[in-house]
Amino acid sequence: MEFGILFTSHPNQDVEPYPRREVHARVTREIRRADQLGFDYAWLAEHHFSDQYGIMPDVFVYAGYLAALTKRIKIATAVVTLPLANPVRVVENAAFVDILSGGRFVLGLGSGYRQYEFEGFGIDFDGRRDIQEEALPLLLELLHKKRADHHGNHFQVKVDGDYELFPHALQQPHPPIFLAGATDRSIGVAARMGFGLLLSTWTPFDGLARQIAHYRRELEHTPVELRKNPSRGHVDVARYVYVAETDARARAESEAVILRHLAHFSSGHTSGYLGTVNAGRSDYEGLLRDVILHGSPATVIEKIERLRAIGANSLMLHYPPWYGAEKAIASLEMFAGEVMPKFAGRAGDGFAANADRPDEAHAARA
């Protein structure tokens, strides 16, 4: 198992006053601490136009800044909202950050799920998956050939002849690429195009098992030329994680916060996200049983073993901002000190080399 942290740059409105500028210094401190603690990834989330969730307009700008402040942690995006982006700029910036970070960049892509972000950019929300499915092959062509002559419904690109894309990434054939998926359609696209898979914080364990099984079946249909993505066959599952000395203390410190966060996701802000958040799991007991990883180190270890048993290769820790910075860091430190060592031998320095054989790769990582 590998371990990363998802940073949504979500302001804590209780202590970070409008216009919430303090959030960026606080998140940067948390990322630098994660680097010191030995986490494998710092996942950065793009979000726009609201201080009720993330404030991160450009993950590439932030990733370049973090490259100079960190030593070993992989700097990853979860995600670049591809329908809001230009594939040419995504490829250029991914390669540039890979150079700046010394080959530590990981590119996570997704179709987006917040309608107000699409309205702000004047992009059709309902057509976002169609836009993404045109962008993805173009992106891969640019990564592999450094050139493209593309005339599609959503993108017009002509880079050829004497011209090509620069810079070229350090990691070859390109940095690891993941695609976020919550539907059979997007998970199938991820597998058939040779991407690693990012799975949601809110999907219950039984749903995760079905999604991972679907992804691994569809991997058989990846064309040979797309099987060199270093992250192919790699499943990273995001979970809300809070670790304390005992289950009782973890609940006392986390219950109100996670229910506050769930209320936001159930309020209509996240149209298209997993269809709906499962209302049957809106109580803490239900979340504890089926979704979140809260509790003592022993309890959290047991739940990670459950994730590993259904085929997850890595865990992306996530937490809302309202614990406060001190409690969040304390939870991360306890996780690093008492949970991560139980998974010694985890593939912390990269992805399995035999990415075209995902079942063997999964066994090696686990």
C-alpha cells in the first residue's frame, strides 16, 4: 500500500476570515509536514468560485511552488478538471512541473462534478464527459508524439512540422496518469486508455469492490500502445480518515465535523457527484460501517486491510478543515507513526514496472 493526502484547499470559515487567504499557508504547512512524515503523495484539488469548498484555481502553479518546498513526496493532482482545460496546456504544464520536481509529478484528471464551476467558464456541464473523452486521446497523442493535428467538436490543435511540445517530462514515457471515476462509463474509459483509477471518498466499501472489479476486467482491453503508463492497474481510493488513541476519542473529535461535511455534499452543491450521496449512510454509525476510516490505529489498520483485500493499491487520506490545524496534524502524525509501519514494504518509491500485468502488479504492491 501507498499513502497520500488529498488537499482540497478548503477554508475553515470559523478561523480563516473572508476572503480566506490564510487557507493556502495552512495547507502548505500540512503538505510540508506530510513530506516529513513519509507520505507518498500530496494530491491537489482544483476548484473555483466558492469559499464553501476548495479555493485552488491552478494546481500547476501550486505544484511548481511545492516542488521547491518538498523533498520526496510526489506532487499529484486530484484532479485537473479536464473539460475546463486545454489539453495542450495540461501536457506542457505536467512536463514542466515534472522537471521542476525532479520527476515527482503525477497527473490526475477528471470530468468535474460542480455545475457552478462550468457555468463560470461557460462550458456545458451536461456535455462534460463528451468533452473529456475527446480530450483524453488528444492528450495521450501529445504526450507520446509531442505533436498533433486535431480537428474535433471541442478542440482544434495543430502542432506539427517544425514545431513540437516542450518541455519534455523527466518520467518516461510520461508522468503517471490517473482518471477519477464514479460511473461504469468513466471507470471503463480509465481502464481501456491505460490510466490508473481514482475512486471517491463517499462510495461505500461494497460499491468500491464492484468498481475495482469492473476496472480490472476492462484493463484487458487496453491497447498495447497504451500499456506503458506507469500507473496502469493502480487503484487509489480516497477515504475520510481520522485517527486518535481510541475509537471513542476519534468519534468525539470527528463526528460533528464529518456530518457537517456530509451536509454540504447532500445540499445540491455537487450535482453529478456519484449521482447522489447515499442518504442511508447519513448517520455516523452508517458512515463508520461503510465509508469512513475513523478510530484507533488498530481500527484504521483493519479497515485499510479491507480496502487492500478488494484491490486498492493506495489510500488517499482526506479530512474536512474544521478539526483545526493542530488536530489534523496530530491525526496525520499518529497515522504515520502507528498505521503506516504496519504496511512496511509498501511500494513507496514508484509504481510496479510490469504495469501491463495488473494482477501481478497489484499482488506485488500489496
